[in-house]
Amino acid sequence: MDPTLRRRRSDGSRSRQLAISKDPARDAPSHDSRDNHRLGKATLNENTITFSLYENVELDTPHDDALIITIDLAGVSFSKVLIDSGCVANLLSHDTFEKISRPDLAINKYAPPLYSFGGGSRVPLLGNVAITVKTHDSEKELEFSVMHDLSPFDAVLGRPWLHQMKAVPSIYHQCVKFISPTGEKTIYGNQKQSRSCYMAEYPKMFPKGANQPAVRDPSTKDPEKDLACTISLDPQSPEKCVSIGRDLSPKIRDDLVVFLRNNINTFAWSAADMPGIDINVASHDLNVDPTFKQIKQKRRKLGPERAKAVNDEVDKLLKIGSIRKVQYPDWLANPVVVKKKNGKWRVCIDFTNLNKACPK
């Protein structure tokens, strides 16, 4: 089922698709106005949504996966919710509606019809239902069109949810971002779940009895086509592994493994293996503009879970000598704790003020 849908107006005419200007040069905004708009937006940091390259570090790339997220619908968490910016309605499967099973929820059978993108076929609906969608500290009540079958998805969040949340989805970054009263929030997608949904629907793409082209599950890697293999350098510490080319000749491979094992101490297997680097080898200097005022940020209180993550990280860095205690610093910045896709915490420092004082 193609989730890209549009509504037909009650008067029988099709909704307006796109208004094309007869005079683009006259109707298009000037470069100056667009530049001023961008500059104006750039100053509102608290209302700016950004996507960074580091957000792709833990993704399996390259990919063309759909954006599947986990979200709370009427107090129940569902992990197969498709984000589709081309869908004109929020869709809910009947199975999902049954799993919610709340007595105050009832399907309104008098629902506006939905039509496929081409307008030729009408999508059968069981009706509409109002459901509360909650994520982070944001909670919205939205109308869902209930369908008999929406497999393999639990629900589809289309433009109504995106517009009401003022959310910006990025399939490339596998996440959705929006501004909440407490700042920018991110909902991360699940590549494994996305590929599982694709594989579940793959057999349905072909008529019964037709020969299906062989396809490999993209969530699993084919070792026969992998260009690298992993070897352990220390039998007593199997986790100390490196990857080398699979297509090396036996002699070169053996010589390379012997060389790597003889120089195993040159590898930094953890932060504890890097106690310090001589400044004659490398050093870092901040080009701070002396005219800028030194800023000590006000302390931001963290929740128990985030505070524990910061304390653990600080204790680890203190133990290995990467950081040291100082008294009355000229610059003081708060830690920023971000949850990674694997469930662990990444501890960063808010260098917003310091970055502004360092001209490029």
C-alpha cells in the first residue's frame, strides 16, 4: 500500500496541487529578501534546527532506508511508526487501535475519503479517531485515519503531525528534529527496524507464482563480499582487533600480521592508553579575541541519569590524567549529555560562548 495519499475535496473537485507562476521573475522573492530572512533566522539560535555530519557516524552507510521511529500513542509505545512527509493524513492500523484498547477511544465512521496519489483508487477506511501522540516533553492530540491493514507499520505520521510539531525529518540522518519549550529535541530512527519492515513486505511486491529476484537482507553483511577481515593481535585480549584487506596474498598477509603484533603498543585501545602527548609533537591553541568578555555560564541542573553519566566520564578522565581540577576558571561551560543510538550517553561541553570569542 502506497502511504502517499491526498484527500479529495467534498465538492468532488481535486485539491489544488501546485500553483505555477506565469512570471517567475516577478513573483520570485529577491536575493536580498531571502538573504535577510536567512540572516534573521540565524540569530535565533534557540529556534534553529541543525543537522551535523557526526550524527551519521553510527549509521550503516550508504543507505536508502525509510525513517522508522518509536513513539507513544495514547500511552502505548510502538516501534514501527513510519515518518512520511508525502502523506496527507496520519494513518493507524486496526491492530494498533486494538492494542491501545482504551474505553474512551471510539472510531468515528464518518470520515473524509482518502485517495491514492494518482487519484484512481479510493483507500478503504474504518473511520477516524483522535489519539494523543507523545514524544519527549511534547504531547499533541491528532486525528488518525484507521485502516484495516497497514502492515508492516503500526502507524504512519504524515504532514499533519509534522506541521503541528513544526518538525523537520531527515531520512539521510535517520532522525526527526523539532523545537520544544526546553530546546531542540531529536527522535532517532531505527535502521534495523526499517530493513525488517522492507524484508517483510518484499515477497508481496510480486504476483503469486512469479519468480522473485534473490535479495539479501540489508541488515546483515555478506562476509563473502566484505573487502576486509578482522584479526586479533593479542590472544590474551581478543578485543584488540584490527581489520586488514581480505584480498592480500598469503605472504603479505602473514608479514603484515607479524608487523602489527610486534608494534601492538603503538595502538591506543582506550583513552587510558593516551596519557599525554608531548607539546613538541602536537599542541592546541585557542585563538581567543581579547576584546570578548569572559563568560561563566550559570549552572544547569541535570537529571539523575545524566548527572551519573557526567560523573562517570569525569572520574574516568581524571583517573587516566586527561583532565585536572582547577579553581576559579576564567571560562566556565556546562556539560551537555546526549543519548547515543546504542543507549549510552555522550558527554560534551557547551562551548557556544567560547566559539563566538574565537574568530575563524
